[in-house]
Amino acid sequence: MAVSPDGRTIAGGDMNGVVKLWDALSHQETFSFTPSASSVTALVYARDGARLYAGFGNGWLGTYDLRAGKLVRSEEHTSELQS
């Protein structure tokens, strides 16, 4: 789980590779994506809150532009990523 720098959004991931974002005040889900079938092992917001970095058990790392709502970069690593 990760909290955005402004405290307004919470990101969480599950064992099925689903990453979800919630509004911290209303508790409503605002965005969901499933980039990998492997478990989410790390989530980190950029300092400005515009991007979210998601690491997975299969070594995949995705960078998401949260303003555009899309994946902007992905990398494969040889080992599990953990925060």
C-alpha cells in the first residue's frame, strides 16, 4: 500500500496483480488496472504524485502516469521486486 504525497489517494495491490486507487476521503475506488498476473509486491508514488511505480513478484516494474491514466514505462527484472 502507498499513500500519495498530498494524502488524497491510496494505492493498493493484491496477489492477482490488480492495482487499485482509492480516494482517501470518500473511500471510493477511482482507478484499477491489472498489468501483471503476478502479485503486487511494491507500490511507490513519485514525489509530485503524478506517477505510480508498481513492482510485481515476477520482476516486472511498471510506471503509470496517473494524470493520463496509462502505462508509460515497463521493465523486466530477473528477481522479485519488493519495497
